[in-house]
Amino acid sequence: MIWSQTASGRPLDLLAPIPPDGLDLRRDIATPLGMTGRYANQMPSGIIYPVAQHCCIGADTIYAASHDPAAALAFLLHDGHEAIIGDWATPIMVAMQAAADRLAPGSGVSIKAIKRELCAPIDAWLHRLAGLPWPLPVEIARTVALTDVRLMLAERDHLLARPPRPWGVESYGTLKLKHRIVPLSPARATEQWLTRFDRWSEAVLARPAPKPKSDLPPSTRRAGGRLPRQPMEA
């Protein structure tokens, strides 16, 4: 067993399915998300921009456009694993892959696959708690991915230093927000995340279970709707 101690004092097996009581939502997920900064904390202001706030902004945008609590909740949870494994900035992951290829040529080691393996138990636990399927339905997964990259561009423009080079995702367009992003305190970001989780998970859990569509192939029923390229996601 390879385990990590959580804020609530639980021994979390990092490579096994998590039992229903294996994590505490507030102490082990929401609070760390409020204290985890995006963009490797490379903020000109010197103030962290919480992952929890990023999740709230994107979720609010999706809900305002669709009034779908499931889609909004999916975005709220999409970085939930970062409460446990931290925020792996994409440039660092790309550099890790290059280093792995250099140190072990032809080994086939995939940093993305390693990250997916670590994220999977946490994501499955969170989505089960919220009443969402995991993996997500493909259309919701695509909505989350597109909103994520477009919000990232807005965050770059609002919060970061002027980029010395293009990020390679500008063609997706910047998410239009009503207000300029101002980083929240970790405590406030945590509470906003929890408020949304409670509201939308209650709505999702109150819905009648959908009838299975056995005539559809598994690839259609299950998730996988990733954007083709998102090289600068933080």
C-alpha cells in the first residue's frame, strides 16, 4: 500500500479505489483546493489564485449558459484530484515527459498516463459522492474541456504577466466574463466551492436515474471528450 495522510488523518491508498468514508469532503478536498494556487503560483501580484475559485468560475459559466446542474457540477469537480496530488502545470508535465524519454529512450513511459492513474480513484470517489457518472458522458466532458481552456485564457489576461510567447491555444477563444477576476482568499474560495457542491449535487441526486441505452457502444456511453491539444493548461 502506497499511502498519503490526509488533513482529516486518513491513510489514503493512492492506487486503490477509495471507499465511501475514505475522504472528508471539506477537510481533504475543498480546503486544499482553496489553498492550492494555479499557474505554479507565478502570480505578479504575489497572491495565489485558488484552484477552488477557478472551478467555481467555470462552473458558474456553464450553469448560466445551460441551467444544467450536472454539467456545472462536472466542471466544479474537474480539478478535485489536485487537492491530493497538487496542480501539475502542463509545461512541467511536458518537461517531465521529455526528461523520461531522454533518461529511458523507448521505454514508452507516459507522464499523462501516470497522472491519469493517480487521479482516477479520487475522481471516481468525488463523482460518486456528487451523483455523477465517472467517466463523464462525452458531451459533458467536452463542455468541461472547452470551458477549461477558454477560462485559462481569460485567467492569463486578467492575472498573469504578459506572455512572452503564444500559448498555442488562442484559437479556442477567450471566455467572456462579466467581471475581472480578483483572487479570493483560500477560506472564501473553499466556502464558495462547497456551497456549489451542495446545491448542484442535491439537484443531481434528486433526478430520476436515466434508463440505460444498451444499443449504444461503450465508446459512445462513456467519456473521452478531450480537446485535441491543451499545452498550457495550469
